[in-house]
Amino acid sequence: MQTAAAMLGVPALEAMAAKESERASERPNIIFVMADDLGYADLGCYGQKRIQTPNIDRLATEGTRFTQCYAGAPVCAPSRCVLMTGLHTGHATVRGNHGQNAPLHDGEANRVPLRADDVTVATLLKRAGYATGITGKWGLGEPGSTGLPNDHGFDEWFGYLNQNHAADYYTDYLWRNKKRQTIEGNLNGQRAVYSADLFSEFSLDFIRKNQANPFFLYVATTIPHKDLEVPDLGAYADEPWPEDAKVFAAMVTRLDTHVGQILALLKELDLERNTIVFFTSDNGSAKGWEGMFDSCGPLRDKKFSLYEGGIRCPMIVRWPGKVPADAVSETVWYFADFLPTAANLAGTSAPALADGIDVTPALLNKTQALPDRFFYWELPQGDSQPLRQAVRWSDWKAVRIGHDAELELYDLLSDIGEARNVSAEHPEVVARFQDFLKTARTPSLYWPADCD
């Protein structure tokens, strides 16, 4: 029997090996940094004038800044579920921060976890040979549930499982994989260790340990979320602002410092050109800061809302030599697209049922256009609130407050602030949205609706 070398010839085999090596080297490390409650306009590169974010602004200068990217939801848990599973909130397991009929886990009722068979980005990348790590806030499974990070593809996990716990920046414990780790410096009321700093340390350590092989790092930091606390006010100590505004600005700048530490390490380890970095926020600004920071910019409303201020988020992507530098893109995409995009970057495939699509052509500024499609969001029914739904198609945006309510229609091209409902002027567009909404969601035990 002839050997492969004899059949193909040594030069041919060497060429094949070189091609395989080249293909492997083209699989980038993937770092996804997600802030918590950072508004669309809280960064200098998105128009912020008072808060200093030099490292994130540099990330935009060295990459592409997207102006029409959307979170998975206007609140924490479902947005993270969409990001991890590629399913929008009409199909995702987790559709709100609290559900109904959910089992009790670690004293927490109605925190719905990921199901054991939910496929995450980390699941796919781990199967593709990536080292996988996560730090910060998970929000998709309580202790003892089916939704723990280590059961959904992550090799290493360090942070908060629970959203309420994540508001305690000086907590005396965090989760290290499936075990509680005591934070000694915060025992007995001490406040020596700021948890967000620990997440930066984990990130740097993970990168160092895995620099020789492809890795996926998900940095789901907890700042500048909810309870405003920071070790020091830094550059804002002497500003004539309200105290909470100074604290918020210092938190955003501290986040920027953490991003800068990651970027510096990538440069030190010569990993810049083989690492794609995403930076975004999980939903819109919680406070809005109207008249101070104007965190939502020209957008209507803020967190908890399906208008643009609740779901449109900053998104910056950098991959030197691949993603155009100092560029601005108006491509419309959302968190559900991350899973199929990451799968493509890693040379593997996404589940056929994913709602998102591979947006690599948009990231790399290829000429091919993305498919014409609908984007869907919902906020569950409950607490005297009806089911709330939003859909975007082309430049049109529809909002419905109640499944049987009239559709509001906005032309985002001319009305980014969603100030003028034009549904009466475009019945044919309204009809198209209504047809889509008939099948946009599947019933959920945990988030039932009158229309189910």
C-alpha cells in the first residue's frame, strides 16, 4: 500500500499542513467585554463630554464603532441569555429577571435558569478546542440549578451568580466555579476589596494562562450597575457635581481602566492581531442622567423600556488587520448574532434554530449585504403589566404595549428619538409587522401571556 506521502508527494503534504496551520492561526481569540447598565452615550467615542474613557475610545479608534447594535433585552438576565444562546426573547429560556412557576434555588424563587440542554457560545467554542472563561455577573442560574456556567461550556468561572448579589461591590464571597470563595478583605463589614477589580485580575490571569492556544473570555463586569459605589472618585473628586454623579463617572472610568489593562496585556503578549475584542453594555442606562451626562443621547427612554434607549447599546469591535480601524458602521445587528458569529470565527457551526446570524461580513466590512430580517424583543407579562413587544425591520420600528394593543410605528431613519408615531400613515408596514408578530414568540411556562 502506498503511503500518503507517496500518493500525494511530500511537497503536496507540506502545502496541506501549511494550509491547516494557517487556518488554525486564523481562528482568533475572542474577548467579549460587557458593561452593566452603561448607556449608549456614556463613552467619549459616542459623544460623552464629561466622563473620561480614553482606553475604550482608543478601542474605537483602532476598530469599528457600531451605531445600530442592540442588546438582547432592556434588562439584565434575558439580555445575557440572548447573548449566550443566540435565541431572542420570544424563544429564549430566560425572558425576564423573574419568571413564574420556577423552582426554588438557594433561597431565590422564580429565578429561571438555563436548561441543561441549552447550547451556549461557550459550549460551541469549547467543543471547537477553545479554552473558555467567564468573570463578573452570570444571572442565568442559581446554585444547585441547571444553569451554572461550568455546566454550559465554561472551563473557568469567577463572579456573582445572582443579580441582586452583584450589586454588593464589597461582598464577602464570590463563586469560583461551583464553590463559594471567601473574600477575606471584606469579612465582618470590611471594605478592602472591590469586586470589579478582582474580575480584571481574573481576566488578565486567564489570558496569560491560555495565550498559547485559542481562548474565549467573557468579561461580564458589574459596573456601573445599580448601587453606585467606587473605591475613589479619581479625576472627579473636585468636580462641582452631585455626589452620585461623581461616583457614577468614577465607576465608568474605572471600567475604562480595566479595559485598558486587557488591551495592554494583549500588546505585551503579542496577541493583538490574533484577538478580536468586543465591547458593549447589557442594556440601556438605568438612570439616564438627563442634563448631566445624557447617557441615552438622542434615544427615547432608558433601561426597562423597549424604546431605543432601553435596547440600543454601544458596540465596538477591534481586530487589527481584519476589522477596519477608525470606522463607523450603521449595520443593524443584535446580541443573538454573537453566537453564530463566534462559531464562524472559531471554524465551527451554530445550532440551526438560532435566531441570530453570522455578521462576520459586517465586522470585516465585506461587500456582501446581510439578509433582510426582523429583530424581536419582548418584556414579559406580569405585575399588572401586559406583554410588551418591539420589532425592528429595515429603518422601521414597531412597539406594542399589550398583545392586543395598536402598534406604534416609528421611522428610525428620520426619527431616532421615536417621537412621532406614523402607524396611520403606513398601514402596509403595520400589516407586515402584525404578520410577523403572529409567530414571533413561543409560549413559555415561566413567562405565560394572554395570547398563548
